[in-house]
Amino acid sequence: MTRTGSADLSGLAIDRDTPTPGRGVPRGLWLVIAGIALVALAILATVLLRPRRAEVAVARAEALGGAPGAGASEVLTASGYVVARQRASVSTEVAGRLEALYVSEGSRVQKGDVLGVLRNEDQKAAVSSAEAALRSAEASSVEAKASARELELQLRRSRELLGRGLVSQAEFDQIEAREEVGRARVQSAAAEVENARSRLRAARIEYDKTFIRAPFAGAVLRKEAEVGEIVSPIPSSGGLTRGAIVTMANLATLEVEVDVNEGYVGRARDGMRAEIALDAYPSERYPGRVRQIVPTADRQKATVQVKVAFDSLDARVLPEMGAKVTLLADPEPAPAGGAAVPTGAVVVPKAAVREREGRAIVFVVEDGRAVQRSVSPRPMGADRVILAGGVAAGEMVVVEGPENLADRTPVRVR
């Protein structure tokens, strides 16, 4: 048997003189690389483990003294719509083709502003003709006055000559008659001037009727006609002519009209305080008062219309918005020894109050976090409560958010 294993094992000897990879890298550099890796891992862990912000809706806590309806009890609630007390469909006084329209939906105008113009070449020509006729009449009047002055001087000389016997009585009578005719022509010319002025005023009135002007200050709600259409004070039944140019309203006269069941209308009275909530902004409350109770009922619906005026308006209130009106009774004084509302109490939506572990709490948004606070709520109306402490006026309370919202949770206001 031949032995070959010794030659193979010699190739397995370790060559300690050949440098291994990495043996020449300084130890300090390895420490730096390891540190950078640890920092990157820490940042990644922070990002991944950071809690996500909860999305919430908030409302502002209002001071009890300034809240609409504070301290008052509800009498009844009714629904209706915002309307403008001063509203008009603006039409033209004469028929014609609409030449220009200077407004559109939402345009704000002042009383007397020109909204549109009808084609008015005929009326403009009539004005020019009347002006020329007036100038002619005025010239004739000047001529008549000059002629009358000349005849007056002739009459004066003839009278002197008649006294000296130099002219006959017949000649004097002729001159006197001509002087009377001259004075009559002056009066006729003056009347013709007044007639020409009247015709000019009439022509200018007809010309001015081709300009459609705003009857009051307000805003344009709708355009009813377009340039090129024929408009008329009385629209045709076939729809060939328009009866109005625009519909406009005075937004300073906005109010709410509600239908109250005739069985409850006895609870309402003129001047009664009210609280208005618009469907577009359910968290907002607008104070108001009953302006009028219409003295008739609707037999089909068995309701009576009640008009409620806003105490103050803002630009967000628009005609035809849906609204809910709550009529409020005047607040009664606290009975002797009764629990009065402490100074500094606030009003918040009922949805802001939650119950945790048998106690009432609210979450207040502070520095991007929902901070839990214990409160003692007292009901005020159907959808709001009074908080005697724990929340200050002006702070933002959470009214919508996750059910498991916890103290100090980061939040994002919707």
C-alpha cells in the first residue's frame, strides 16, 4: 500500500505570514462605524414606535355670560330657512334687447348702480332731436324778444310824435297793435321753449329707462337673463321674453322664517329671545329675537310662520340656508339658598363630555395633545352643558375623536 496522506496534509498548514482581510483596519474606525449604526437604529425605532396622531374635531368653550341663551330654558324648537326681508327680482321698465350686463352671481352693488343696459339707439336719437328742438325754440324766443323790443321803441316814439301832431291817430294805432302782437309772440316763444324742455325731459326719461339700476344696496343672487335676450316688464307666456334681469337681496336684512305648529304658537311672543343654529355650521349658535308672528295660519300644514331676526350677522350666513331656531324663556333668578352658577363657568357641546371610571371628563387640546380634565357638567338645553370648572373660556375641547382617546395623546385637529 502506498502512503500519500503526508503530502496532502502539508497543504493544510497555516501561513502566519500572509495578512488576513480586516486585520489592518484600525480599531477606532470600527467603533465609529458601530456607533453610527446604533444611532441609525435608534432613530428608526423612534420613528416606528412613535404614536400616530389621532384625528379629532373641536369646539370652543364659551363663557356662560356671553353664550347665546345662557341661563335660559327652551320653550320650543322649529326648523326653517334663512331669507332676506328685502329681496327683489329686478326688471326693466321698457321692452328691449339686453345690450350689456355688468353683474354676476355674488356681485355687491349699491343703490342706483347700473346692472345692465338695453339697446337704446332710438332713445338716444330722440334725446338728440329734443335737444335740437329746444335750441331752436330758445333761438326763436330770443328773436321774438328782440322784435318786441323794437316795436316797443317805435311805439314810444310814435306816442311822442302824436302829442306834437306829427303822426296821425291811425298810424299810432297800427304801431300800438304791432307792439301788442310782438309781446304775444314773446309769450308764445317762451311757451314753446318750455314745451321743448318738457319733450327733452321725456326723451331723457325714456333713455334712462334703458338702464337697469339697483333698487337698493345688496348682493346679486341669480342672473335671470343673458346679453342678447329680449326683456320686458311683462314676460310673454311662450318664454320668448324675460321678465327680470337679476334677483338680488339685501344681506343686511337676513332673518329666519320657521313654521311653528299652531298648537304651540301660543308659547311664542314678539321680542322673545332665540338661538339660531344653521345646518351648515351646527356647532355655531347665533343669538336672535322674534321679529314677527305672522297673523295667519296655514290651513294645509296647521302651522303659523314666525320670523326671527339675527342680533348679529357674519359673511357665512347666506339666503336659503337651513336653520333650527330655539325660542328661549327669560332666565329666572336663583332661589334663596339654591346653587348659583359660579363665576367663570363655561358652556360646551354635550358631545365634549365623556365618562371614564364613573366620572365625567373632557379633553382639552394643548400643544397638539389631548389633555384629560375632570369636570362636573350641568345640562343646559338639549345639546349643551355648563362646566363650573376644569375648562376656561376660549379653550378648545374635543367633541369628536376615537373612543379610546387617552390623556396626553397627540392629536390633529380636523
